[in-house]
Amino acid sequence: MVITNTIKSNYNQVGFTLIELIMVIVILGILSAVALPKFADFSSDAETSSIEGARGAVKSSSAIAHAQYLADGGSPASVVLEDITVVMVGGYPSANAAVVNICDAAGLDSADYTCTTASGDGTANSPRVMSIVLNGKTCGFTYTEPDFDGDPAAPAISALSGC
């Protein structure tokens, strides 16, 4: 008769070993180091998107105000858009910061955007140029009213700059 001596283990693993926990922590650290830079700079993307939205609102408002100008006979000094009387120059909203202008027509809130007349005096060959920027930032664009020389043309809306 052969007697075999077997040792039976009564050890049952219940949790993770220290090595396994350390490896998980190291892997998570590497993943976060790689992924974090891709998601950390959302603020500049949001600012750019905000000013792009404002630029689109200015384009749309300019076209809507011009359509109302034409519907009113093509000669009024101002048009009414949603209870806002917008001063018109050459058939399009004014870029004069002293009156109800394109920023008002576009619904740009002064808490978010700064609209200032940057240049021009509104006379022939000197159209007003309005600078529209995010408050506290340099990201913005310009709106140039039509040159009021008897031949109205569409206003010029620049590309974004400073973003």
C-alpha cells in the first residue's frame, strides 16, 4: 500500500493583492496623464464658439433688418425688430455705438460682449466699423456698415481674430 502525503491548502483569496492594486493605480495614472491635456482646455473652445455664435447672430440680424427695410419701402431711417427700433444706414443696421445698432438687433448682451465703434464717422468714404469682442477677452470680429455714398452695399463682417 502506497501512502501519498498531500498537503491541502486552506487559503482562499478574498481580495486583491498589493501588487494588483499598485498596477491599477499606475495604469490609471498613465491614462489620466495622456487624456487630461485633451480635455483641460475647454474654456478657449467655449469662448471661440460663443463669439462664432455672436458673429452668426450679427449676420442673420443684418439680413433680417435689411429685409424689413425693403418691406417698409426701402427708405426708412429705422426699422422695428421685435420691439427694438434699429437705426439703419444704407439699408443695414448702424455700427454707431451711440444709437440702437447691430449689437442690439442681434441681441448681444452687454454682460457678455463689448460693442464699440472703432473707426469711421458715417460719412461718405468713412463708414463706421464696430468692434465686437467677448468681455475681458481679445477674441472678436468687426462689423462695417455700408459706405453711405448713395450706392448701398452689404455690410462687411470680418473673420474672427484674437481667438
